[in-house]
Amino acid sequence: MSELQERYAASMMNTFGPPRLALVRGEGAVVWDDQGSSYVDLLGGIAVNALGHAHPALVDAVTDQLRTLGHVSNFFTTEPQVALAEKLLDLLHSSVEPVETPRPSSFGKVFFANSGAEANEAAFKLTRLTGRTHVVAMEEGFHGRTMGALALTSKAAYREPFEPLPGDVTFVPYGDEAALREAVTDRTAAVVLEPLQGEAGVNPAGDDYLRAVRQVTTEHGALLWLDEVQTGMGRSGAWFAHASSGIVPDLVTVAKGLAGGIPIGALIALGEAADTFGPGNHGTTFGGNPVSARAALAVIETIERDGLLAHAAGLGAHLREGLLADDRVVEVRGSGLLVGLTLTEPRAPQVYQHAFDAGFIVNPPTPDRIRLAPPLVLTREQADAFLAAWPGILDAAYAEQLPEASS
Ligand SMILES: *Cc1c(COP(=O)(O)O)cnc(C)c1O
């Protein structure tokens, strides 16, 4: 254990377990630890560092804004926050070509928060103002760690220590249309889901299911709330992962990649839902501050200028194909640079470990799944280096004695 890791253990609450590395520097998709080793970062701060590390566009935007005006509170407004709200609405409207019938009209509004959980918290509060309280959420979904977000999480181990949580939530199996139709009634305020479940190990719902959710919610006058905290802002190879379904949601939450690592979250509401909140209903001190907003604008501009959506889509497909070529990989999932794969055996922790040894940071969300969410600026050469190392990583992981299954 390095000196920093010892100090960590003595001073930091043990919410995350011991940190695997102490990192000191990053550039593009590469990070360096305090021992001088470098790693290709295929997790990107958990789908956050869209532009990788130390990208000049992000550094310049944040530096310039902080020199000019860093924080003002929500008693006042600034150009960057309004410009970002306009841009997000623009992207949301232009990224979907509506094919489904009843849909919200074209207007919309944005609320800025500081994280994904807070964006979802805002959305959850908004649903309560519809005059209904019932929310339908998905098994294995993830929406964050606040009490409200936790109420939308089905996993018993996460929930039970903190109950009672805000109630009136029904969980349905993700992707099961019949179960959804049974759960949603005229007293349902909203259905919340990720278009692609990230923490569950990159689980797609499929466009047909998303269209069914849109139809059912419209039939019952309930809001369709998409949690795109992980999948949004280019991660999927499109601005929003639901775009290919053609549906228009009522609520969309985004955060992780939005400002490339500067904390921010946003709730975007379209149609009538946009005017639900009134003065005093919700608030935040930091949310929508000009530094985070400028950072997000810089990320979006860079993605547009450098063609990173197409790059993410193409490189993601290349990675999936290369990873699947090994027959210890059962299947690959996801879109763009959100990549999930299932191993033939529960060896994800071993793969994670041996990937480190080979100089790559990957993520094992479940015992038999590996997730990659690298920076959108990951190069073809870096991806190919990982694909070249992949069979060797699997060899080492599969050569290990598996611990006895605990009874
Ligand atoms: C990460 C995540 C959250 C929580 O975001 P935080 O910024 O950690 O609060 C919510 N929803 C989804 C889908 C996520 O992946």
C-alpha cells in the first residue's frame, strides 16, 4: 500500500473500499499512478471523462470562466447557464426524429443540479407535483444514492439499511412489456428507466420496449422519465441513447459525461412537464454555476467539432467485434463507447486484476460481466492495444483458481 493509500484508510470513510490506485496525472485516455505506472483508462471516471484527461478545450473553458465569474447563486443568471439549457434542448429535439404518435410539443425547460442523483431527485420531486404519487421503476436499474434515488432502486442490499424510503414505487422486470402494462395505471405519475442499464452491466432495453413504454405512459397520462445520466451526451454514439427508438420522453436526466468531469447534472423536461415547477418548489446553491456550464458547452462543442459521436459509434463497434472474437466471451452489448460483455465464467474480478497488470483500467460490474466506458477521445491505436492484450488478459484470468463459491 502506498503512503497515500494508508492516509486514505485513516482519514476517508470506507464507502468505496480501498482505492486500487493513487492517480497523479492524466492525458487523453491515459492516467499515471504515484508509482509511475501508466494505464489506458477504459472506464473514463465511470463514463464521465468524455474528452479524456486534461483536454485543452475543457481546461481553457474552465480557466477562462473562473477568471471571469465563477459562482453567483441562483438569485442571478449568467450567459453560460442559459446557453447550455438552450443547447441541451436543441440536442434533445434534433437527435430524435419522432415516429411515435402522441408526444409532447416542442418546447422544454432545464433544471441544473450537480450530479446524477440530484438530477433524478429533481425529476422525482417534479413527478409528485402531477397530483399522482405512483412511480414504476425497473428491476436492476440504478439512479443514484440519495434517499429519493434509492427509492427507485430495487436492489435489496442498497435499500434495506435505509428504509423507510419515499414510497409508492412498483418495480417491474426490465424489458418485460406485459409486466409494464400491468403495473402502469391511471394513478401512475411516471415510469423511470435507463434506455440501457449501465450499472447492471450494460443491459439494453431495446427500441421496441422504449416505444412500448412511451405508448403505455401516454395512454395513462403518466410521464416517461429517461435516466440518461450514464448513456447520454455522446456515450452511446448519439447524443442520447434513446434516439434510435424515435420516442420523445417527458423527462430526461443527464450528468456523468455532460461537463467531462466538472460536477453537473441536468433535468430536461419537454412539453407540459417543463412548466411543473414553480418558485420555491426546488432549488440548489451550486447548480447551474457558470464554470460547470461553460465546461459542458466546451465538451459539447468539442464533440461536435471533432466528430466524436461518429468516432464513438465506430470505435465501439470495432471494440465489440474484437472482444467477441475470443470464445471466452459469450456476448457483447451496448452502443457506442458503452461496452458490456459477458464471460463464460464468473471471472470478472480476475479479468479486472489482470487488465491492470497489462496496463488497462476496466470495470467488473457483476461477477461475469466487464464494462468499458472509455473517453470518447480514445484512439484506434489505444483500442487496438487493448484488443491485442485481451487474449492474454483472459488467459491469466482463466488460469487462476476460482475461490470456493460461498454457501
Ligand atoms: C451514475 C448514475 C447515477 C448517479 O449519478 P451520481 O452523479 O453518482 O449521483 C444515476 N443514474 C445512472 C443511470 C447512473 O449511471
